[in-house]
Amino acid sequence: MARYLIREATLVNEGQTYVADVLVGGTGRIERIGPSLSATAATVIDAQGQYLLPGVIDDQVHFREPGLTHKGTIGSESRAAVAGGTTTYLEMPNTKPAATTHALLEEKYARAAQTSAANYSFYLGATAHNLDEVLSTDPTRVCGIKAFLGSSTGDLLLDDEAAQERLFANCPHLIAIHAEHEPTLRANAEHLKAQYPDDLPPELHPILRSREACYRSSSHAVALAQRYGTRLHVLQISTAEEVQLFAPATTPAELQAKRITAEACTHHLWFADDDYARLGSRIQWNPAVKTAADRAAIWQGIAEGRIDVLATDHAPHTLAEKQNPYWSCPSGGPLVQHSLLAGFAFVARGLALTHLVALMCHHPATLFGIVERGFLREGYWADLVLVDPRQPTTVTPDSLLYSCGWSPFEGVTFPAAVTHTFVSGQLAYRQGVVDPTVRGMRLTFAR
């Protein structure tokens, strides 16, 4: 494996920003960090004026393989990920067939070993009938258990409260949840279908996927986790009320001690309900994008340390599918190629760059116990991304690497560009080109 010497980059790591050199060794690990380093037989990258960050860890993506590969594949979506500075992803089980057994899960790992440009792990899906599979999961080899408490894209649903209680009472592993109260969703859908039997206007999506549905489900899950001491991670917070369910953590020790944690997604921080008129189903996610006041409350939760992780819920569908009438239009959209650049736009609006790196790199590594990733430390795997703040990036259809070929960010100009991405010490992306030979690694977890 080649060696690289990254010179005079501005490192952003563990709350500090400073200029240093980084030597990536032939083992794929960070060999040295310091001023004025030298190395023989190393490719030199002049990074003066650029930020060097740990690679982004996205704890919630849907790469659609197996069974839904007309939307995306592990190969296509992981290439888009590394082009955007995401070096590690945790992928969801609602494929076809759903990954609800270890045998099916291992098939996904085998496919990723063949085609994934980024490092990877996969959630095991929880159902009302696979508790034995859940309990036999090796916590050092699988990122977590995923439970859909409200229906979304796919056929995984754990809406029976007795089954939910059994899971929370018995599962010793991290449980990540999609939190929407299914009876509330069904009642809302019945009411709206009576008024709009053919096609619901997109701006009513947050009425169907209501704030009440989100809060009832999230608060129920938090109460269960508190009762049983479950390690709970609530995904894609979308309402002001939900933010208050989570305790603040403002130091690494406080974060490490949290048993109930929360994630926000790029789209809930970027868009609001007034964007439906312009973008329609392109911003139709579950849970729904809600009001500007909800968006502000999520930002406040980030500032207070109540929201711990920033991810994407990357969920591609074809543009033809997204143009279907509402009742047959799938929710979700592609984001993973631009999540870090959207983060730099958030920095331009006032978010501290060190906090962005904590939300997207350090905190996922800490909360999931990912071994030797997520930080710029000697001896850690060299998952790295160089970002040039002097080079804006405009999102155009021909620049997209997603199989689905569209983005809700088309036409947006971000205030920076990803120039290089290293995955486990391999130069996976450089100046617009993904190396097709690079393969990521299966993650391990310290638990």
C-alpha cells in the first residue's frame, strides 16, 4: 500500500484547529502527526490552506442492495459517499429480503467486501419474531439493531407494543429506531385519503407524518429505554418536542456516559415546510420535514448537546418513482455525496467547525464504539478527508454519482469542495475521480 505525506494541512480534531503534517503509512494507518515531517518513498500532497478532517461516519444510510438495485447499490452509493468525504457508513436492513437473520446479514457483508468503496457495517432488523437472532448478535461485529416503530419504505415494522417491550427488556445491544407512532399514521392517512383520494399535495406530508406521531413514538421508546436501561439511539429527530427528550452532553465524558442518544439529519436542518412548494416530493422524507420553528429547535438541541450525531438517512429512489402521485410516491432522497459540504454551509452560518467534526466524525465513533476510526490520532486507521474552503461546489446533475441521478441540492452552491478522501489509508477519491479499485473494510466495535 502506498504511503502519503500530507503537508501543512489545517487539522480539525478533538476541539482543536492547527496546522500540521500527517504521514499515512503503508499499513493504512496514521503513522505520524506533527510539524515539518519527512518520509522516504511517500507521495506528497500539498494541503496548505485546506482542512484535514477525520472521514465522515454516517450512521444511517439505505444503499438498497439486495433487491432494490434499480435505486442504488452498495457500490454506486459508497462511491458517492467517498466523493463527499464519507469514509464509513452504517446501512439499514429494509432491503429485499430484509436483513433480519444473520445469514442474510452476512450476504450483505460479502457483497460489501466485493464492491464497497467505503468502510461498512450493517444493522440487523428487529421484528416481532426474531428475538433469538437479535440476542445472538455479536456486538463486536455488527453496528446495532434497527427497529422501525412506524412504517416507512420497506416491509419492516415493529408496531406491537408488547413486542417492543420484549426487545427493549432483553436486548443488550444498541437499538436504533425510526420513531413514528403507527396508529397515528394510519388514522392520519385514512382522514386525508377521504379528502384527497387520488393525490395528496406534498405540503400535506407533514400533516400525515405528523409531529404527534413522532413524539408519541420517540417518548414511548425513551420511556422503555429508561425502564430497562437499554442503549437507545433515536434517529432523525424532526420536531421541537422530541429534542427535549434528550439530556445534554457537552464533554466527551458526558457523551460516553449517555445511554439514550439522538441523531439529526441534514434535510431536517436545511429544509422547512415552505420548501415543499418549490421541491415537492424531492424533500418527502419519513419523518417529514416540518416547520422552520422545528428546524430552529433542532439547531438549539445541537447547541445544547441534546442532539449527538448529524447523518443523512440517504435513501435513493428513482426520479420516476418520486414523480408518482403521493399515495404511490416513496419517501426518501439521496444526500450522502453532499452532507459534509452542507455541513460547511452550516459552518458559514455560525456552527463551529470543530462541532461539525464532532457531530459527523467523533460522536458516531464514540457512541457506536467503532474501533480506531473517527479521530486524527497516530495509530488509527487513516480515514481522512481534505476540504478546500476556497473552492465552491455547485451541484449539477452531471456531477452526481448516485444511481438515481438526482439530488434535492441541485443548483445549490456550497462554500467548499472535497478534494481528497482516504479510506483505510487508500486514496479513494482525488479531484473529482473515485478510484474504482479501492475497497473499504468491515468495521469492528469495542463493546
